[in-house]
Amino acid sequence: MGRFILIVAVACVILAWFLRARRRQARRERLFSSPFPDDWVRILEQNVPLYQLLSEPLRRELHGHINVFLGEKNLEGCGGLKVTDEIRVTIAAQACILLLNRKTKCYPRLVSILVYPSAYVANKVRQGVSTEVVGQQARLGESWQHGTVVLSWDDVIRGARDIKDGHNVVLHEFAHQLDQEDGSADGTPILEQRSSYVVWARVLSRDYEELRKKARRGRRTVIGHYGATNEAEFFAVLTETFFEKPRQLQTKHPELYEEIKDFYKVDPLAWREENG
């Protein structure tokens, strides 16, 4: 009898999980297909030049992802900032550009986005046997593995409106979220096929080491020197470069460009060529 009760209990748990997953998926599908407000389109046209480069099908897909993102994630103002539709849509659009053409669960580990008016001060920690606070530093953004992204609104809007400088704090921090989906911040996000990991490791490790050498020597590089910090930062900075300096990246690092293009399933260089 005891074993039967245990089997029934496990079956009930599995059924409850399945039903919750079905309801969540049905809600997500409703959100994805919901009408996209005209006011939000105007925000995208004003604040997110990358949106202007997208084909009409990709714009419609982006609208759906934004609807889901804003329906599932909590955006909270900090430091006296009041979160408006402009803030919500501008952040969501850039985060969701990373989801286009890809199988996605819309940042499943992410719960909240904390938005400060400008650069904020956070504790600087050193990891060892224990975590030790060693000072404070100003930050533009950060990505936590357990459900939170923190952003500076001033830097969000500055990065969004300039799509040629290779700096975009939203693309950077949400690339970290993709990297962390497997529970590890190591510069290797979840890839579609197991066989892809070998080529990914070879190409990105080679170009990461090349960047480290050039950064130590103070040489100019297409990929920002901050990417030489570690493999996780390399992937995040590479993401910024891919979307904002695709021509330079493709010229200097053609194999790397193809690898990151295969991951993101879009081609920002083609977007620019199609739009003159």
C-alpha cells in the first residue's frame, strides 16, 4: 500500500508539473500573438536603430518576443527611477533581438530587471575560499545567475541609439544570461547540437587568446579589450561587436563571425547591406 501511495504521489507531481508547463506555454503563445501597441513601435523607431534594420517578418517576431518578455519579467526602478513604457520597451527590444530566429524559452532563469537612472555603485568582491568584499566600484550593468539583471538607464539609451561603437550594455548583460542558462558562466552558451561544442571551443578559445595577447600589448582590436577579462566576458563583448560592428568583425575574424552567426541565427552584416 505504501509503495502504491508513493507511486500515485509521484504521478500527481508529474501531472501537476505537466499541466503548469502547458498553461505557461499557452499563456506565452497568447502573449506572443497579442497586438503590438503603436506607441511601442514609435519607441522602437526612436530608441532602437537596430529595429529599423530588421525585415518585416523579423520585426513581427520581435514584437512577439517583447510581448512575452514584458508579460513574464518584472522591471523595477531603483534610485528613484520611475519605470515607464519607454524604459520597458527599449530594454525588452534589445534583450529580445538576441532571441530572433532561435528556439527560446525567453531567459528562463531571469525574473527581475533592476534599472538605475545612471551608473550605480556596487560592492566589488573577491572569490576564494569565501566571498570577500574588497571595495566598491561604479557599474553600468551586471547579470546574476539567479534571476536578476541590473542596468543603468542612461547607458541603456546611449548604447541603444549608437549602433556603431560596439558598446551596448543590454546586449552585453543579456548575452551573459544566455551564457548562464546551463548554470555556468564560462563563455559557452547552450548550443543546438552536441557536435557544435568542439568547433565553438576551438574558434572562440583561439580568438580569445589572441585578444588577451593584443590587450596586454595595448594593440587596437575590433573586439573590446574588456573581452580579455575571461571567457564569459569575451562572449558578452563579442555579442556587442557582432551586432554593432559586424563588417569589421567579419573582416578581421571571419571564422569567429560565422560561429557567432550560427549561434544567433541572424546576420547583422546582411541587415546593413540590405539597408544600404
